[in-house]
Amino acid sequence: MTGAVVTPPDVPGAHFVGNQACFYCHTNYVRSFAASAHARIHLAQLQTAAGASSERGSDFHGCESCHGPGSKHIEAGGGRGRFIVNPGRNPDACLECHVQIRAEFALPHHHPVIEGRMNCVQCHDPHGGDIMERAGGLAMARVNETCAECHREQTRPFVFEHEAMREGCTVCHNPHGSINRMMLVQSDQNLCLRCHAQTQGPGVPPGEFIIGRTPHGALMQMGTCWAAGCHSEVHGSSMHPRMLF
């Protein structure tokens, strides 16, 4: 997690009650929360406010670090948004800690979270063990599944699959924001050349390089790999193994 919690969200007139009070209504969330990265948030001020026992020391953390003090919510009998902060509707509670992500959402090309047309929980489970972007393995398939909920055309089955899709959408895209169109991590051929290594050396003319078995020196001068009339179907193709159209 980037950044640090300074203060939990404020609910005027409410005080902290602790996770156990949330358990009675939100059983599934509280049970899974212990495995969550968010469960590692430590707020000493909540420990004092909730009257936690001294045995807990300063390691008190829980639901109220993101949702705000819950006493008035309980007194009102619960209910969506009643005297409680819902980060699923307003990303401010998330961005209070994730300051780097806040900065990325301010970049020219970004998912419309700060505009209110999306929210963090559409892509992240704040209560479970797989909150963050996953680094690889089986979890990477989950990243693609999350993207596929909206980007169905790009993630549909192809006869000739671009192998990069097996590594996950975030290999080429920054899902929060980028200075590059389509939220690409790089805007030029270097994006492709990170995987498609050049062949240089004896027998290769100066200024020329080979990708696969094809000289690409002159081709690369025509523009990016996906915008120069060549590999236009970058996610996959059902027509050509080199995704030429």
C-alpha cells in the first residue's frame, strides 16, 4: 500500500465501536477481512476511541479505518450509506492512503474514477485477500477477468492469441492512469520490444535488426508496431498468426 493513513473518515457525532459490532450484520465481510491487506492498517487512535483492552496495545485496526466510526450507523439500524462512509461510492477514503494512485488518476488518460463513473471496488475487493494487483501465477488470470467485465472485445477468445495476454493486461496498460493513450505504459515501439527482442550481430547490416526472422529496421520507421498497418490486432486475431489484421 502506498502512503499512510493520517485519520480515518469522519462521521459527525459518531464514535468508534470496533469490528465485533460490525460482525453481527456484516458477518461474511468481517470473517474474510483478517486475510486482507487492509487488515494490516494500524490506527492507535481507534484503539483508544473504541475502548480496546490494553492487551491489544496499539495494533487496533478494522472496518472503521475505512468506513469511519460506526456508532450512529448501528443506532440507526444500519442501511446502505446511513451514517457510514461507503468507499464504493466515493473513492476519497481509498485515495487518502493510496496517494500514488490518486496522482495516476490525475494523468491525461485514466479510468473515470474521480469523475464518479467508476469506483475502486469494481476492480478491487477491499475486504478479501486479493485486493492488490497480482504479480503473476494463477492470480494473473483474475486480473484479466476483471478487465474483461468491461473490455469484452479485447479479451474475447482468439484463434491466434497474443502471448502477452497470458501475462496480464497490466503488462501493457496502467489501469489507473497514464500519460499515453489507452493507458499504455509506453507509447512507442519500446513497449513491444520489451518482449520481442531484437537480433543483432554478425550478418545483420548496421542500423538493421531482426525480430523473429523478419528485418524490421525500415518497418519501425513507419510508426508503432500496432499503428503502422502491421500488427493492428494487438490483443489477438482469428485471421493471422502474426496479428497483421
